[in-house]
Amino acid sequence: MVNVGADLFADAIEAQGIAVTRVAWRPPAGDQLALVTLLADQKVEEANKIAVERMLSAHPVIVDVRPAHEVIPALQKHKLLHAGPPIGWERMCGPMRGAVIGACIYEGWARDESEAVALAESGALNFEPCHHYNAVGPMAGITSPSMPVFVVEDKTHGNRTYSTLNEGLGKVLRFGAFGPEVIERLRWMQEVPGPALGRAIRALGGIDVRAIISQALQMGDECHNRNKAATSLFVRQVGAALVETGSSREETASVLRFIAGNDHFHLNPSMAAAKAITLAGAHVPRSSVVVTMARNGVDFGIRVSGLGDRWFIGPAQYIQGLYFAGFGPEDANADIGDSAITETSGVGAFAMAGAPAIVQFIGGSPSDALRYTREMYDITVASNPLFGIPSLDFQGVPTGIDIRQVCRLNMLPVINTGIAHRLPGVGQVGAGVVYPPMECFEKALAALKEDTYHE
Amino acid sequence: MVNVGADLFADAIEAQGIAVTRVAWRPPAGDQLALVTLLADQKVEEANKIAVERMLSAHPVIVDVRPAHEVIPALQKHKLLHAGPPIGWERMCGPMRGAVIGACIYEGWARDESEAVALAESGALNFEPCHHYNAVGPMAGITSPSMPVFVVEDKTHGNRTYSTLNEGLGKVLRFGAFGPEVIERLRWMQEVPGPALGRAIRALGGIDVRAIISQALQMGDECHNRNKAATSLFVRQVGAALVETGSSREETASVLRFIAGNDHFHLNPSMAAAKAITLAGAHVPRSSVVVTMARNGVDFGIRVSGLGDRWFIGPAQYIQGLYFAGFGPEDANADIGDSAITETSGVGAFAMAGAPAIVQFIGGSPSDALRYTREMYDITVASNPLFGIPSLDFQGVPTGIDIRQVCRLNMLPVINTGIAHRLPGVGQVGAGVVYPPMECFEKALAALKEDTYHE
């Protein structure tokens, strides 16, 4: 007896003592006519090939660290960038509200929480997604004008992308903490590590972040929730230049200690690099390749190469994973952050086969890590030869999520991620695995059919 | 048809068109009576348990960098330590002779090659194995009085072990180069990185090298021929202290650049740590656990816990592996160096399952890397829970080679290693996999039986 798809039938037959071979199959998702039409369209295939070739040829290099307002001129007083698709104060989740409050205090727009809340409620604050300015921020992703940001340049296509400096773990703004120690750290980052890193990186003529990711993927990182190798390689590469361009011995030592003390320091440059890779594949007419996946803690949004800057939205999901001691699912916020740009570019959970040690942090077993990567080849257009996984005989990471294959196989892209507490200021309470809502892909599929054949 | 052992029979039967299931089996090595007697001896089992428990509880920490003569007082004028079992000038291979010449020039005992050779031929030089002073040196392993050495202390048992600073690749003393740039680099290492690292490590109160190895094994290193993660973690850990204790900005930057520029910098502290681990297991009466494997380029020597300081010697073998462009087997020296102490302690080739990317350097495929580790469990007493391999579900590395199992299974410990050119001064020409000669283990087995039952 061979059973294809729904286990219900197999269970019933097995209960009668008959051996059943189960073949995994799920009915396709989305509009079936749109799916069949787009799957058969050679022009979509060709567009996807172009989009992914651009992604694979992108060459992100960290060229500078600058105050955000210098490189994103629109980022002026009372304007804040946030993670995920567009959202206003009234719908924001706890950790994002906390980060907004902290940013208002940090920028001097409010003296305390109540002034910041009043400012937000008055409508005076102007919120926009980081992605609208080619920036990406982990968790709440709040980026304010004075924060230093990594400037990553795609040397192949000339695009520039941005990401803030990682604050570390514990009480940090990106998890919605806004106490005095958070604000002080942000001000110190603005005064010391930001300028110091900018000087060192300029003196080095840039740091090849694509090369760091490539090496880190052979060193147990997947460059989303495991960034230990990339962080170590970054310190190793920037150390001498930090010393040579440092303003004092004490400051240089404090910067080195700050970076060395945070295994996730390199998450942010990796995210900016992933943004540069996906941006290179954007805006190819007819292409069904996903170029953005991002969450604001309430909504999950995707953008698709052939569909311009339109967001396709569904509800952010809850994460399955491991909780830190003293926390459980009742504490969890829904999925949040721009960090799913890593998976969109082919790393993160898509590269977990090379990062088996990550299961200590997000749960599961090393064989699960292998399985996640293997499955993703079914919904992607290509593999990236520059990002090889040793344990898969150096096969490249699966790259270029095709919304047609996601719907055809009813198989969602996997994302590994931190779990934020649902209240502002508590911080990270765990890490695990999460999926986007299928409706993002169904809506995008319908829109791509609409655009392609009815315009 | 089931065939156990020799393939000759299976081949003949298969040639007649009959299906054959092959079961690997080789006749035991060594004296069969000694083997059967020692395998049945419960006191050997108990002694091995003690030896390996001591190895697993060893806690090596880098506590200092000092001139060799300060920490090894016997190392005075005209005395040199070398890799492997004892050997004199007349039997030394090319790269070791080259390193001796370089060390004589570096120490000011000779002005040039001909003076150094005359000194060596006069019998005025006093050679002794590094291992006799709890030191270990990669390749030629020549250690002279003025060279700075890492001082590693086993915080559990109090032993101290030593290893020189790694010079980098290319023209370096350990491969027998002795040109002016080699001597200049050694003098600079004595004047700048040696004292700088000593100050920084003392200021840090030591660097937990066991913790670095443990992390590096989860980051694609096996800590013998892949040291990229360990080197990066070392830089990350020592960076701020180097800055704080540095004598000038230029010197600190030069030290950071020197370490960061050499993916193998951490080989030497890993070797000193491996020496500390194996030393902890030495001198347990009746134990059949190997505590030293070392090669001088001519002889391979092992020492066994229950057999004191006696060396059991056989001819050093030739390495199977990958050659650098322009070189081939005709250029290769036989197996050389103390670095097989890593395998003796449970890492190196024994941990290759966690370092699949190493096959790009030594040849073979990632599945070979898995197989090497898996096979070594058959000839070792325990696995080391502190050194877990993620891809093996965090199983610890196979630790404590038992000469009885090596002989019973006729299965030799695997070693991965660099290939030195047979002439002095050329340097590394490749890397690969090598085995000790079986006679070392056969001789040790006979000696252990002799000692145990006839004294």
C-alpha cells in the first residue's frame, strides 16, 4: 500500500494491520490556475535566472561606518526606521514600542518614557521600514538618525546597504529595552566604536564581508543565529587597523573588548551583506524570486523581484524552539526583525547544514540542521558556489526562493531566529525555528499572474 | 558467500560470478600470546581507566610566553631540542639539519652555514628531544635557548608544557630554512611578539586553551592542520590586552598583524595543550595507553603510559596527500614533527569528522573525514566529552590510544600532517594523511608484557 500525501488515510489503513509506504505530498497552495500558468511560463524562468545570477554575482564589502543620517539623508528629526513591513505606533508590538521609546530618549526628542509615548501618540513620529532605505535591523530594527551604521557596498552593482552596530545581548534596544544603561551604551557606541570602526575600515580600504561569510560557513556559522566565526574573523581582520587608527590605547582596547565580547557582533554586517545580495536580484520584471522577507512583530511581509516595492503581508507566526531558563511560550512575541534577509539571500537557516552546533541554541538535532538545508533546494532557483557547505561536499547554499515552488510544494522557507519577550525591555527569551505565513506567497503569486498577463 | 578478511579469496570467488559480502578483518599484529594475555588482564583495563581519566580531567591554560632557557633551564649554549625520538646530527634528515643550522646562526653560535655544519660535525652540539622537557615542536621542532615559548599549565595536575611561537608558512625554520629573512623573523619574534604576548597573557591571568580547542572543534578546526578558528578565537581573546599592555601602537599593530596573518598560529599552543593532556596520563603502571607519538623525519617513536620514558621506534613513513603546485612525492621528506601529539590527545585527525573543510588541504572527501574519526573509537579507551563533534551528535573525540587494540585490530592511529621538502630550506610542499609503523606498537606490546609478568 502506497499513501501519497495526507497521513489520515495511511493511519486508517495501518490501523488495520496493512503495511503502508508514506510519500510526503501536500496539495499546492494558492490559486491553482495562476500557479500552473506561471510554472509553465518560460519568461518567468528566464527572469529568475537573471535575478539569481545578479544575486550570486553581488560582492558586498563593508566600506565604512557612518552616522545613519549621513548615509540615509531622509533620516532626520522625528523619523525612525523599523524592521519588517510598514506599521504605525498603534499596531506596534511591545518590543518595538520599547525600542521607539528608547530611540526618542537617545536622540533627545523625549526626556523619558511618558514624553516618548506622548510624542508617538501625537503622530509626530514618522515611521518607515528600514528596507525602504536599503537598511536592515535585527529584532525591532529601530534605526534613528544618530546611530552609527555599517555601510556595505556591492562592488559588482554599486548598491549600498546599511545596518546598525550590534549592541550585544541582555538589555538592548533591539529587544525593546530603554533603561539608562541602554541609552548610555548607544551614546558610547555613537562616540567610540562607530567612529573607530569607520576609521579602521576606511584605512583597510574595506572589509570583504562576502569572504567573511564564505569562510564562516565553513566554520560552523550560518550567519543568522550563529555568528561566532564571522565575529572572530572580523576582529582578526580589523584589529591591527583599529590599533593604528585609534585615538587612544584605552578607547581601542574598549572597542576590541566590546566586539570580542559579543558572539553576535557580525550578525549586522552579515545582514547588510544579505540585503546587498538580495537587492541585486530585485526589480527584474516577471521574476518570481523573493528579495525581501521581514517581520515587524505583528506582520510578516515579503517582496518579490518582479513585483517592485509592493509588500505581501500575513500575520507574523510564533517560534518553535528553546526558551532560556525561566521563560516559556506565554512570554514570546511573534516573529520580529529584518534578519530573515539572511535566509532570503541563502544563508541563515538555509545554511544550517554547515552549522550543526546551532541546535544547542535553537533546539533540534544536527540531522535536523542538515534536513533544513536539503529541503530548501526544492524551493530555490540555484545554489551559491561561493557559499559552500563542507558537510554537503561543498555544495553551495540554496539561493533565490521561488514563490511558484513554495506554492507548488506547499513548502515554506525556514527561518531560524531569536525569540523576543512580548513586553518591552525584557530582551531575548529564546531561539528557534519559524516559517512565514503561506498567504504572503499566495498573494504574491496572484499579483504576479495579474501583472504578467493582465497589463 | 561471506568473506572475512583478505580480499584475495573474495576476488577469486567474485570472478566466478558469485555474490560476495566482504567483512573487513585483518590478522592481529604483534606477539599473539602477549596480546591475548594483556587483553585479558583486568589490571591493564583499570590502569587505562586511570590514565584516560587523568587525560580527560587535564585543564591546560596558556599562562605565559617566556624565553625557552628561562623555563627549561637545561637549554643552554650549544644545546638544541628537536622533534621526535632521539637522533644525532649524522642521521638527521634535510629539513632538521637546515633548522639546526638556522638555530646556530640565530643564537650566534655560528656566523654562517659552513660554521654551523662544522660545529654540528664536531660533536659540540647537544641534541635532545623536545619531549624530554615536556616541550613539543612542529616539523623539525628545533627549539633553542633564546626562542620565546608558550608556557601551558595543566591547572588540574600542575604540569607545565612548552611550545615555540609559530613562524607562519613559506621559508621558516621548522621546515629547515635558514636564510637571512628566517633569522631576522626569529630575532623579531624574540624581541616583539614574544614579550608582547607574555605581557598580555599575564595581564589576562591566562588563556584557557582547552576552551579554545573545545570551541574550535565546533568551528571546523581539528587543531592540527586546520587552526583557523582557534587562531581567530585567540586573536579575539588576546587583542584588547595586547593593546593595553603594548609598548607602542606600531608594535601592537605588528603583533596583531603577524598573528592574524597566519591561519596556523594556534597550532603551537594547541600542541602544548595536547602535550599537557597526554602528560597527565603518563606513568600509570601497567597502562597500555599511548602518551607520545613523535617523528624526527627518520624515526617514528611512541611512548606508553605504563612503560615510563622508553621510546619504541620504527621508520617514519611517507605521507599520502595533496602536493602544492610544482611538487610531488619525489620531493617529500618522511613524516616529521611532534605535532602528532594532537592525535595522541584525541584531536587532529582523530577529530576530522568536525573539520570537513580540511579535505581541501589534505585530500579526500568530507566522508573520509567522518570515517577517520569513527574508526578511531575502535582503538581508543574513551571519548572526551569536553571536545564534542557537532556532526556526530556532539560525541566526544576518541581519546587514549590503546596499543592492545591497535595490535588486535591491526589498525593504526591516523595522523594528518604537513609534508616537508626533503631538502633544507624549501619548506612545506603539501599535506596529507600518514600512519605510524606498526612495529612501534608491537615492540611496546612485547615490552608491556615483559614488564608486567616478568619483573
